[in-house]
Amino acid sequence: MPADRQRVTADFEERLTRLEDIEAIRNLIASYGPLADAGHAEGVAALWEDDGEYDVGGYGSAQGRAA
């Protein structure tokens, strides 16, 4: 593959990955509110990494899915 084509392909892949990451973040944010409002603790916990930390200043914090 010519160098110019490789550069264009690499640029496209980076841009696509960025857009996919942005969409994943949007989906995460859109999922959190309804689950939290419904009191669906297991669903909310599933959105976080095993070692994730949720800290709301002045309201407490939780670390890990079990919390």
C-alpha cells in the first residue's frame, strides 16, 4: 500500500475509533440516569468497571461494583 494511502487509512481508523468512543460515552450517560432513577442497583453497577469509584462530594462515595 502506498505511504499516502496508509496515512489516510490510519487517519480514518483514528477518527472512527474516536467517534465510536464518543458514542459509547453517550450510551453510558443515557443508560445511567434511568437505571439510577428506577433504583436498579445491579444495572447501575454493571456500567462501572470492577474497580470503579463513584464519589459525590459531600454525599459519600462507593468503590467497586459490590459497593
